[in-house]
Amino acid sequence: MAEQLLFTLNVPTNIKDEVVDALISLDCISGFNLKKIEGYSKAHSEYDIAEQVEGYRSLYQLEVHILVTQLQTIKTALTPVFKYIKLKYWVTPVIESGHLGLNMDFK
């Protein structure tokens, strides 16, 4: 497994704040990205009436760049949040990461 990972989590809008609070409290991560997405699925049983009419569910997608050693810490910190709900997540290896900016030497 790669040393660096991208942990991605789809979060229903009604528990976004709980997930954000759980992650902000962790010393092992320096930050994360959060964006609104439209989730489409053939399993509509958990959709409310408006979502069934629209055909998608409004969600937030959270991305955290972590080390492989931090994966279990992240999942454990989120356990109270998803105790009564299933949240879809996946882990992607990060091949390279860094910062681009002024005075960069690209040889």
C-alpha cells in the first residue's frame, strides 16, 4: 500500500457538522476539503420525497490527505458519527504530492 492516501467520504447534509467537528479535533491531520455533490443511486429507499423527485441525493464529499498510519485513527474518530448510519468511503493511493507556486524549479 502507498505511504500517502486520499481518504474520501460521502456525508449526508444533516450530519456534515458532526463529521467536520470530529475531523477538526484530530491533531494528525492539517486540514481537508469539503464540497457539495449530487449522489445518484439505484437504491432510492433512503431518499426523501424531494430527493426521489430530483433523482439524486444532496451530499457533501470530504477528502483528507493522510498517511497510511493515520487511516485507522480517522475511521475511529468518525465511529460515533456513523454509529446509526452507513457512510460510503474509499481510500486512494497518492503517488505524489507537493505544492506548486512561485519560484518553483521544474527540471
